[in-house]
Amino acid sequence: MFRVLVSRTFQKQFGKLSKKMQERIKAGLKELEKDPFKPRPNADIKPLKDTKPQKYRLRIADYRIVYCVESDVIKVIEIFERGRGYRK
């Protein structure tokens, strides 16, 4: 089982979302606790190319959540709307 920690950047961005979307994202983060590497229903996960340390993206509707994994801790970096692009 993994533990999820969220950054302040994520918290600010998350607070601006609708309550309905916040609930969907919370459910997605709960799903990450089981296995943050393997794509499955309710967890559309892909590794991001050329990132050090390795980062992953979780897709929930039109939002993308970027995170990295260190031992048993998932560090959620940010959330943004589709189309913005990823920062390295």
C-alpha cells in the first residue's frame, strides 16, 4: 500500500475545481494507493518521457495529475487541464 502526499501547488489548483470534479480526483488518488504504476479501469496511468526522477500522469476526465513515486510514497506535484502540456 502506498501513501499519497500532495504539494501546495496541487492544493491550490485542486481548490479551484468544482466539488464534483474534486470528488472524482479524490477517488482517482485513492486508486493510486493500490498501485501507482499499472494502468487499469479508473486509473489511466502513463509514464512521462525523459523525466528525472521518473514521473507519471494520471488522467481523470479533462484533467492530468502529475506525480512521482519514492519508495512507498506517491508525491502528487500538480494538476492541470488537458492541452496545457507537461513541464519537465
